Amino acid sequence: MTIIFRMTETLDPRFADYLTTNRDFVDAAIAEAVAALDLPTGGQVLDMGTGAGGAIPHLARAVGRTGRVLAVDLNPAVTALAADHADRAGVTDRVTIRTGDATELLTEAAYDAIWTSDVIWPGNFDDPAAVVAAMARAVKPRGVVALFYSNYYQASFLPGQSRLERLLRTASELRWQLPADGPQHYERHLAWLLGAGLHDVRLRSYPRIGFPVDADPTIRPYLESAVWPELRESAARCGEQAGLTAAELSEVKQLLTPGNPRYVVDQPGFFIMHPTILATGHPPVPS
Ligand SMILES: C[S@@+](CC[C@H](N)C(=O)[O-])C[C@H]1O[C@@H](n2cnc3c(N)ncnc32)[C@H](O)[C@@H]1O
């Protein structure tokens, strides 16, 4: 494995926890999504914004020993997590991990596939459509642009509490300053693919379902290290602006705090439903 680090940097432990628990939680969905791409043996794949490297083993196995996966992330501490993950998966022979801006690697017709997971959205790019257009130019004829999303904002975490759920989502969107509508909205992925001139644009879903929660060892860590801290913090910072009352803000704390007698995960019938999605498009094949 080639690892090109720009510098050493420590990673905020909360961000590391989010990346690794989210990685484990969506792993089964990513396996299905990568399989759906039908990547060619020997293919060249770019993994933009690899994070903790969750897609690397799946992409690397799909292209086989003669293929190459170039996994890139802006954050050097994150690429160290990705390198460790690739190492444990035993795929280092065909993987290069690099620190840097992945958009600078979008050279014309360079890749059989460009994969992203939770990267192409307004939280990272002012103009996601322009990035997708550059990705479209960087895939070879018969290649694929693949936008995978864990789809956090469409997940159901508080069954039976629709008002709280809706307002918490709004609080989170306000906290991260996400546009509430318009061409940069995070649900415009298909419009970005179509606007880039890609053909055969498709949307698939690989739901992750948590019930009973402890039947799947990845769910409780994901909820407790990633989801509940994010929602509690969003409620504290932007809940009032989103429309949560003081009583509801107090309820959020009780429901989303492990160990509290009202902790939502321990209530009978609790489940989560997380509809991960894969949006794909292909460049037109030259006649
Ligand atoms: C939400 S995380 C997702 C990480 C990983 N793909 C996953 O699914 O867990 C987004 C990642 O994209 C990286 N990122 C954002 N913009 C980038 C860019 N222009 N080039 C490379 N990485 C980028 C961030 O550093 C971060 O690690």
C-alpha cells in the first residue's frame, strides 16, 4: 500500500468515533452498493473523501489484485484510520491512500469508477453540481459515478415521536447551515448527475434496520457515539430556533441519554430505519 501523508495531525476523538461507528454501521449497505456497481476486474477506482476507509475493502476486492483503488481525504488524521482499515482487510497491495483535495485528482477519463460516501453535499462543497460535473468528466466511457449516502436526514430514529423527530432534524440542519431548499439541497443528487450529462441515472436503497437493536452489534455504538450526541448538541444549539419548546428540549435530553430511565433505546418496540442510498450515472458511450 502506498500512503502519502501531508502531515501528522491528531483527530478529534468525537469525529473519530463518528467515523468508525458510522463505518461499521453502514458496512453491510456499502457491500451491497459496491456489488451493484459491477466493477471491472483490473479497474481503476477513485474513493473521494474516504474518511475511515469503509469502502476501501469492498472496492479493492471488486477490482481484484490487478485493480487499483486511490482513496483520498483532506484530513491527514482520517487517512491514517483508512490505512489501518485497509491493512486489517488485507487489501494493501492494490490501494493507495493519499491526503489532499480529491477534486484535484479529477483528470479527464482517468477512472473506471468514482465512489463517494457522504461527501458530495452542501456541507462540503458550495457547488456540489460542479463537483459532480467534474467527476463525470473524470470517468472513462462505460465507467460509473457513484454517490452513496448513509442518508442520516431521512432516517427514523424516534419512532412514535414524529414532532420531536422533525424538529430535531430541522435543528441539525440549522446547526450545519444546510440549505432548506434550492439546487444545493442535499437531496439534489439525481439532479446533479443528470445535470452533468450522465446517462442511465439510477437510485437504489439499501436500508439498515435496527430491531431488536442489540441483534446487530453496530447499532448501539452508532447511536450512542454518533447520532445521539449530534442530536443533543443540535437541540442545545438550535432547538429553540427550530421550534422545540423548553419541555421538549428537556425531553430530548432524557430520551437520548444512555442510562436515563426514559432512554429511548430501552423502550419496548424501539427500532431504527436508515434508508442508505446509492445514486449512479454513466457517461454516454461514444458512437
Ligand atoms: C462525512 S465524512 C464521510 C467519510 C467516509 N466516506 C464515510 O462514508 O464514512 C466526509 C469526508 O470527506 C472529506 N472531504 C471533504 N471534502 C473533501 C475533498 N475536497 N477532498 C477530499 N476529502 C474531502 C472529509 O475530510 C471527511 O473525511
